[in-house]
Amino acid sequence: MKTACFTGHRLISWDTKIIQNLYSFLNEIICSGVLNFYAGGALGWDMICENAVIKLREKHPIIKLHLILPCPPEEQTLKWTTTQKREFNRILDLADNVEIISEHYLNGCFRLRNIRLV
């Protein structure tokens, strides 16, 4: 089964053109057989892509969103705003699978998360 993995910058605007291009690209690769999508649950590009996959499941219910988190959600989001945490929790609830790399935040857990994503 073909898979795709998302990684990108945390400081990115939710620009309409970027999102349109993302949806177009995702539709294209879904039609070519990519059914599993992996992301790291970070702010920015990860969340944009996670939301796109969630939305595209309405059209393609066979696709799956897998989250690979570096540490438990309450530790990963410790410095996030209430709005960011609410959005993160919504995505967590809608993900098909959630894997947590480390039982607690530790130096290197984000690198381990990235290795697992790849």
C-alpha cells in the first residue's frame, strides 16, 4: 500500500492558493493509490495537511490519517494557545491512528518522531 508523509514549517499562513494546490495534489496521489497519510501533529504545515486529509475522507472514505506524536499530547501542546490545543484535539479525535514515540518529552523525541514518519 502506498503512503505519504507530511513535514514542513510551523510558521505558515493558511493561504488559499497553498491549500488549493495541496488539495489538488492530494486528490492526484489518492487516485494513484496513496491511501495512508502520516503526520507529526505539529503546528503549521502538519495541521494544514492533517485537516486536508480529514476533509478529503468525505470524498475518499478509504484514506487514513495516522498521527505520529513525539510525546503525549499534553506535553507536546504545553506552550500552545487554547485555540491551538482545541484544534489539535479535534484532529486527534478524527485521526484513524495515533502513535506516541516517547512516554515523556525528552531531548531528541522530535527527531525520533521524524525518523518514524520516514
